[in-house]
Amino acid sequence: MMELHFDSPSLVAGNPNNLKFGSNGAISEALINQSLITTAIGAGTTVCLLIILMIVSFLMGWVSTTFTSLTSKTSQDDESDKADENRARAAVVVASILKSSKEYDRGNSN
Amino acid sequence: MSELVDFLNSTGLLNIDWRDAIMLAVGLVLVFLAITKQWEPYELLPIGLGILIVNLPLTGIAISPSESGGTQGAGIFGVIFHYGLSFWNILPPVIFLGIGALTDFGPLISNPKTLLLGAAAQIGIFVAFWGALGLNFFAADTFSLGEAASIGIIGGADGPTTIFLSANLAPDILGITAVIAYTYMAAVPFIQPPIMKLLTTKKERSIVMKPVREVSKTEKMIFPIIALIIILLVVPRAAPLISMLVVGNIFKESGVVPRLTSAASNELLNIATILLMLTVGTQLQADLVFRLETVLILVLGLVAFAAGTTGGILFAKFMNLFLKDKINPLIGSAGVSAVPMAARISHHMGQQENPNNFLLHHALGPNVAGVIGSAVVAGVFLSLIG
């Protein structure tokens, strides 16, 4: 397992939780450094993580929107096919009615 | 006769001092506010009752097992505090499970930009953190690094997170930080609006935001799982809070375990709230409260809330410099968490300018982002200081 090592102020001055400003010069400086590190890492990590989550949300939204539009397009195509089929069927019915009415007329003309 | 004297000496009547009496009054005020004004009643009522109980002298109800040398001599709230908070610290994560089962990530997913507002509002934590440390320049040894972090996290406006971090880093001030966090959360309707009005123009407050897209159930399940993995890979110490939040949320969004969702968001959350809030109240004993430190924490907590609100609003205004579809800066203040109170304030403030402006859904995005953000900061504090 890889481990990172660096000389943090806590290594110099013991447990930073017990350190206080003004106790003595060395500790005070160590605590200031520790506080700066804590702030930088804390704020940096929070901002970076939330930005990553924002990107994840954007990507998810993009995928979802694209998928939804594709699905709706496919269903629109399906619907238009169905409409054509309906129109064709209607045309056949109309044609057959017209044909039968002509035959009826012809029959009546006899 | 000596028995009678002994008995009288063992009563609270002869052992009460003025500080106890003041704390009893404070407890009664909290109970009064919770009942009559309905200020965060689920928190302030049990906290107020806890304060009342613990400040009656000689009850020993908050003596912890470590103080008594074992659980038999400890008081019930001492035992709950020891095992539920300072030693095992299980109550805040249990509350997060319930919060997760009540949380909707939809507004956040549908408008990802609002995550940035949640991040910006966390500035309050660091302002109060440095404020607490800075006080040591005026009076040496005022606050340690752990105490400063516990005070700073009040700015996250998230009660369980404050308790979780304080129990780990500064158990001595846990009661004070918790009560101050919840008190200011209850006072959000008074703290935030003046700042919001001060930092925004009428035109900005009137901005009507574009309706957001509808978020699918699949997205609502995928997002928290991805968030869980990413956050815990970077900040494993945030696991108790983030993992429970996500577990509760997946229970809810999956829709396949309605009994578990109900248990997490009702029974479990309510039981944990009772135990946690009563115990927090019992940590406010007179000898702990009547210190200069407590007043300083009170001031720093207010500074943290104000700075968080300011950070969220100003960042929203900054974002508007680059955005085509402007965001209403009022939703920036919801980044301080205080779910859903802060989001409601943004909504109401927006409606004061334009009654047809519905900001609640938009404000819930930064609101939930604030919960995640403050839990992450708490995890980082624990990693570096704990």
C-alpha cells in the first residue's frame, strides 16, 4: 500500500487538537500552519467534490435528455407509421365503398 | 435530628445556586418558544426539557460512565451521551439515515449549478473557524484547533453534523455547539432576510428562474450512489454521515422497501431525535455554560451563519455574470443547509417581490448541496484534526 509522508506541523508539535495559540512561539506557529493546511484542504476538497458532483449531474442530465428525445423521436416515427397505415387502410375502405357504390349504381341502372 | 439535616442537605433546595436558576429559566424559555412560537419544536422542546432536568441539583442524571467509574453509577443521559455520542457517536448518523429517507435529490440533479452555491455557503464554517482561532491572539488558550473546528461547523447549519464533529473533536463544548446550532437554525427566518435584502437589489430578487427538467427515478438512484463512491474515496471520515444519508435516500427512491423507508424517516428518526436532543440539553449544565467561551461561541456561531448566507448570495451574483439564464441570488442563502427552512426563506423572499415567483424547488438544490458540503468539511476536519 502506498503511503504519503510529509512533515506536518502535527508531527512537530504533537496532537494538534491540543495545541493552542499563544502557548509558546513554536506551538503557535505550528498551529497557524496546521490551521492554514486544514482550511486549504477542507475548502479545496469540498469545492472540488461538489464540482465533480455537478459534472456528474450535468452528464446524467445530458444522457437522460438525449435518451428521452431519442425515445420520443422513435415513438413519433412509430406514430407517423401508424398514421400512414391508418390512412392507407382508410383509402382502401373508401375505394372499396366507391367501387361497391358504382356497382350498386350500375345494378340499379338495370 | 442529624438524619433530618442529612436529608435536607441531600435535597436540591439547599444546593441550588443562581447559575442553576438561570439555566432553569433558559430551559423554560426554550420550552416556551418551542411550544408557543413553534421554533424548531422537535429540537428545542427536548433540548429545553433536558436543560431543565440537568440543572436541578444533585440528580446526577448526566454523570457519564467515565466519570462514575462504570455504568452503574452513571446517569441515564450520561450513558446515552457516552455511548450515543462521545464514545460511539451513533446518533448523528442515525439521524442522517432518516434525513436521507426524506431528502429529494431531484432539484439538485435538475439544476447542477446549484451545487456551487452549496459549496460557496460553506465559507461560513471557515470564517468562524478562523474567528475562533483568532480570539487566541487576544486571550491565550481560548480555543484549541479541535474546538475551533467544532465552532466553525456551526456555520454548516446542520445539527447532526455539528454534533458529530463536536463529539469527536471537542466533547466538552458539544452541548453548547449543538444548542447554538439548533437555536440559530430556528432563528434563520430572522438572521437571513436582512442579509438577503442588504446584498440584493429588488430587480435581482424578482428574477424568475426557468423551470427545471423533470428528473427520472433512475437518475435519483444513480446520483447518490455515485456521490457516495466519489466522496468516500476522497474523504473516508465522512462515511458515517454520507453513507447513512445515501442509504436512507436509496431506500426511499427505490420504492421497493416502503417499510424500511417509513421506519427510517419516522420511527428511527424520531427515537434518535428524542435521545439526541434530550442528551444535548443535559450537556448544558450551569458550570459549563457560565463561561466567557460560551458567549464567544454564541457570537462566532452567528458570524458563521451570516458569513455562509453572504457567501451563497454573493456567489450566486457572481455566477450571474456568466450565465445566460440568470439565477435568483436569493437561492444562494439556502446553501447553508438548515433544510428546508433556508429554502423556504428564499422562496418567501422571492414571493415578496413577485408573488408568482416560485423559488422553493430551485432553492432546495443548494440546500441539499449544503448538507453534503458541510458533511464533507466535517470529514476533512476529522481527517486532519481528529
